[in-house]
Amino acid sequence: MKRIILTILLGAALASQARADGGMWLPSLISQRIKDMRSQGCRLSAEDIYSINQASLKDAVMLFGGGCTGEMISDEGLLITNHHCGYRYIQMHSSVEHDYLRDGFWAMNRSSELPNPGLSVMFLERMEDVTDKVLAGVTVSMTESQRDSVVKAASSSLAEAASREGKGFKAEVEPLYYGNIYYLFVYREYRDVRLVGAPASSIGKFGGDTDNWMWPRHTGDFSIFRIYADKDNNPAEYSEDNVPYVPKRSLRISRKGVSEGDFTFVYGFPGTTREYLHSAGVSYVAEMSDPVKIDLRTRRLSIMKKYMDQSQAVRIQYSSKSASVANSWKKWQGEVLGLEKNHVADSKKAFERDFASWAKGGRYDGVLERLETIYSKLNPLELARDIYLETANVIELTTFAYNAGVLAVKKDSAALVKLADAFYKDWVPAIDREVFSAMMTEYDRLMADEFKCPFYKEKMNEYGSAEKWGEAIFDGSVFADRAKLEAALAQGDGFKSDPAYLFATGFSSWYYKDIVPERKKLTLELDLAYRDYMKAQMDYRPKYPFFPDANLTLRVTYGKVAGYSPADGVTYKPVSTLKGVMEKDNPDIFDYNIPQVLRDVYASGDYARVPVCFLATNHTTGGNSGSPVMDAHGNLVGLNFDRVWEGTMSDLAYDPEICRNISLDIRYVLFILEKVAGADHLIAEMKFAD
Ligand code: ARG
Ligand code: ASP
């Protein structure tokens, strides 16, 4: 009896060891996870997901615009991604007469689709373990920086060879598991990508920054583009002669959707995670870096908000700026709460204690001490850098002065004119002045004396206060006035004694002298220590399925549709509906003011239960925006676009209890296309599973 119980316990322990919480898996190794996936309801084979011999689901997925994911939804080049991923391009085509951001845009035929210079998409052709080739020239006696050069040289020659394999090929070698393994990724890049349509922001960005990172959510976060290729279906620069790209694979769309408990998986390009961090790294984020950055951004955002609330024009000028400041600001707050509530640093410490007794006397003895020593030197430097980047480096005028100065020295007047146009169009001096005073006051309070920039001390002595110094800069700089700037530039290097320019260079010369070199040295040491620590963790837990941290390479993650409990006494359901959009609808609140046409459509039929968004336990991060969310059969059921606030610590520690990804239900996309956009011609191109 005892033996049986012991066997059962042991079996359970092993099984739970083999079960990962979260995970972003390499598609080419998905055969290692397929058993677990199938045990959770998946009906596909590993070959269906990733194959080098035939078209597989991976061929429908692409890196969109260098930072998002998109997927093919027709065999005539149609792709779908998030509204917030297409935002820049929608904005680029918008003007007062055609405000596509405000009103939406739908090309009713192919000749009305809008080209987007600079936008490209990349499909993964294949990936390959090249560790042996990359490390072939590395010897044990090498220093870390010698190893680094050998690795870089081998990587770039492998990548270069692969990029010559075909038209539009691009290749990269990326380290995984902190450089224990190297993979070659071979992509095909398409550069003629046209805007087909996007809903009005009041649908595509419904809820705005108020609902961002939150559940319940009702955002119709999608936009649609079309890829064009040359007559042979090869990548080509924009040309009127190009034809719609025929993909190796496009996704079938499910009209059935998914419900609570159903298996789902996400294919996409997650940007950065750090799941195997030492406790000192976690504490740095939770106790030093995030709180300081949150505090600084709270001040900056409240200044912006004050002016945005007073003027419609200012609101438009600063909406995109404040949205991007607010996005990370809000995420960091959720991250700190999650790290604290889950005692992540403490559980890392407990793990480290056990690990240390296992490692004692062996080849990894001392690796934790090495990490601790490096962190104790690196953390103060990182904090100084964070403070600099969030204070002196956020002043719009001085940043512009610096960048314009660089272009003036290079005599690149075309770029300078472009930069100046963009700057003056959306610059409100009163906001920037107030931000300057607030940030310089905070700099004084937060920056440790030993790191305070000498230029800062000198100027504060001279002017006595941040306000006075600010006045001297904002009243005295030619960069604050376009006409004066042009006159100064005509004179040659007249700008070099300008107070805004001097401010920027004063800080940056400190940064490049006092922070950058030492930080680089310590980061290299840290990389080396992590390479050992990562390997050690894998040896210590041989049965645990370690996934490589995200690095903007293609991954598969899987989970189930599930709600969660954000607080005691509260549970969230995993599905939101159009009824909820109507409940939030309020013409007086900018973020919740839906277009009249949606109100009319709603009133005209029985649409309360149209699904809008759903939650699942897929482990995702920034870069997964726009990723296809698929059901057990690989049919498209949604578009990933966000995570819940309480679970944003998943970048450092995934907790299946509260980490959820938020997806847009594909049926809401179809509803908007049909009822609001009248874009039946697009629906006609799609293939449906049911
Ligand atoms: N939080 C999401 C992400 O990190 C969506 C951001 C766009 N939406 C917004 N309201 N700013 O990208
Ligand atoms: N919203 C993120 C993105 O744009 C996704 C996330 O961080 O969950 O990629």
C-alpha cells in the first residue's frame, strides 16, 4: 500500500514537473509538447503546426511591421492584425478631409487599397539549430569578449549564406537560453503591403487607455492589409503591376468560436521575457526600476492630461504620445502588484537555496554568488540609467535639438526638414516646460549623488532652480522657434551654443562616459553568468520543460479559455459581448463614444450576445499583438491583443491563476465587416471551417 502511494506521489511529482506553467515553445520542437497539447484537447499533429516538408500553420503567420504579428486570412493576400499594430499606417493616410483614424477606412476594391512605404512583413521559411557551427571556433581559454567576436562572426556568415537562398530572403542567428543554444531563422520579406481597411478608432480602440490592460474588455482591435508580390509570387518593391500574394497557407475561420474550458493556442512573435531571472533581478524590477519609472510617468502624464483636458487641439496632438507613455506605465503597475502579491522574489530565493545545496562542490558552485556580485554593481548603474532615460531624456525640445543637431552636422537637410515638421506639428511648449521643471526636480530627488551629472550640478548652481533653468532654455533656444532655427542653421553651426542643444549634449556626454562603458562590461559578465546559471537550472531540473525566453522569434503557446479572480470575492467570466459595448457607450466620454452606425445596427436586431473578446491562459507578451488564436483544429477563433493587468508579471513569472491573454473574437470582426463596414467582398475571400 505504502509503495503504491509512494509511486502515485512520485508519478504526480514527475508529471507536474513535466507540466510547464505557461511557455513559449519553438515551433520546430513542437513535437516535444504535442502530447501535452493533445491531452488538453488539441486535435492537431506536430506536422500540422510546423513542417519543413509541406505547408503548415506556420506559413500563415508573419512578423508584421517589425513588432507585431499578423496572419493570412485569404488566398489572395489578405492579412489581419490589430488596429493598434496598423495604427501608424492608418494615421499616415489620415488628414482633416479623410480622417481614417476617426471614421475608419474600407477599400471597396483593390485599386483603392493604400500602399505603405516602410511597412514589411516577414514569413518564417525555416529554423535550424546551428549551435555547433556557431561555437566551432570557440575555445575554453577564450575571454568572454573573444568568444563574443567568434560567435558574432560565425553567426553573420551563416545568416549571410542563408539570405542568398532566394528573393527577399533575410536570415538571422539568435541565441536561445542565454547563448547555450543558437538557432538560424530564415525569413522571406514582403514589402508591398497595402491597407485594406480598419474600423473607426471608436471601435478599434474602444475603451482607449481607460480599458487598456484590463478586463472586462470590448475593443474591436483589428485592421486588414493585403500583401502584393510580383507575377511569380516573389517579394517585390511596390509596383502597380504587382498582384495579390498567394500564401503557402491561409487560416480557416471558425464561426463556432470557443467557450470556457476549450483548448486554444497562439502562434506569434513574442518580444521579451525573463523567466529564469535571479531573485536580485526580480527585486530590481519590483522594488527599484518599476516604482521609479511609474512615479516619473505619473507626473508626466498628469501634466499632459491637464492640457489635453483644456483643449481639443492639444488632445489630438498628444493622444498618441500620452498613449505610449501610459501603455508601459500601466503595465508596470500591474507587474509590481503581481510580483509582490505572488512573492516572486521570495520564491526565487527559496529556489536558489535549494539549488545552492544541490550545486555545492560541483561545477556550478558559486554561480549564484557571481550573479549577486554583478547585480550589486550593476543595479545602481541601471537605476541611474532608468532615471536619466525617464527625466532628462524625455524633454521634447532638447531631444529635438540633439537630433536636429546631429542632422545639421551631417548636412542632411531633407531629414532635418522632416524631423522639424513632425516636431512642430505636435509640440505644445507649455506642456514641455512644465515637464522640464517637474523632471529636473525629480532628477534631483531620485538620482544618487555619485551619479549626478556634473553639467546638471553646474547649471543648478548657476540658476538656483529647475524653473529658472527651464526659462533660460525655453526662452533662449532657437529650436523653440522654427524661424529662428532656420536663421541659425543658415549661419552654419550657430546652434552649438544653444541652451537646448547644450542641455542634451551635457547629459549625453555624461551618459556615454560614466554609464555606458561600465554597464556594457557588467552586462557582458552578467550574460556569461546567466549562460552558466541557465544551464545549471536545466541540469538541476532535468525533467522540467524549459522554454527559451522570448526574443521576437516565432513561438507557439497554448492554454484554455478561462476567467479568473482578480480579488477576493470577485470572479471574471471569460467572454464579453456587444451588450457590454452598449453598456459602456457614452457620447460624453471620449474612450466610450461608439459610432452612431453601431448604435443603429444594434437597435435593428438581436445582437446583444455577439461575442466581442475572450480570455485564455495562453502565455503571451508584447509582440504577440495580432497573433492568431486558434482552436483545437487550427481554425482561427480570435486575434490576441492584450493581457490582464493583474497578470502582466508574466514576463518574469507566469502564474496560471491570474495570467490571461485577451483576444478579440473573430466573430466580432465578421460582424463589423458585415454590418458596419459593408465589406462583404472581403468576407467572400475568406474560408470558413463551419
Ligand atoms: N496594452 C496593449 C499592448 O501592450 C495594447 C496597447 C494599445 N492600446 C491602447 N489603448 N494604448 O500593446
Ligand atoms: N499589447 C501587446 C502587444 O502590442 C501584447 C501584450 O503585451 O500582451 O504586443
